[in-house]
Amino acid sequence: MATLVDEKIRILTEIEGYDDPIELCEEVFNDGCCPGICMNEDCESTYSYEPDSTDGWCDECQTNTVKSLMILLGVI
């Protein structure tokens, strides 16, 4: 069974147009911003945040629950 983090990584990777989250990570590694996704279970809103973001603002949920791909993958 996939964890919430695994599911959010899959959704974010798919929304960004990639098949592999590592490929997406490599693509954005040197950028100043990184794709992130709201971690609330029923939300799939995505944003661009700093690579080390752990509490970015989700406009949909009105909560600080957006985490960057780098955090979700454990790169940072």
C-alpha cells in the first residue's frame, strides 16, 4: 500500500509531465524554485516553491501544507 507521501510524489510527477520523480528532480535540481504539492489528503494543488519548502501556502485549502518535491524525495 502506498503512503500519502508516495501518492503525492506520484501525483506531482504526473502533473509535471514526467514518468519518473527522479527525472523531474534532476530537471529542477539547480533551479531556484521546485514543484510542490499540498499534503492534505484530498487536495492535489501544486505550486512552485523553494526546494527546501516544508510549509508553503495552499490557496485551495488555506493552510501551510505545501511541501516541495525535494523534501518529499528526501533530497533535502
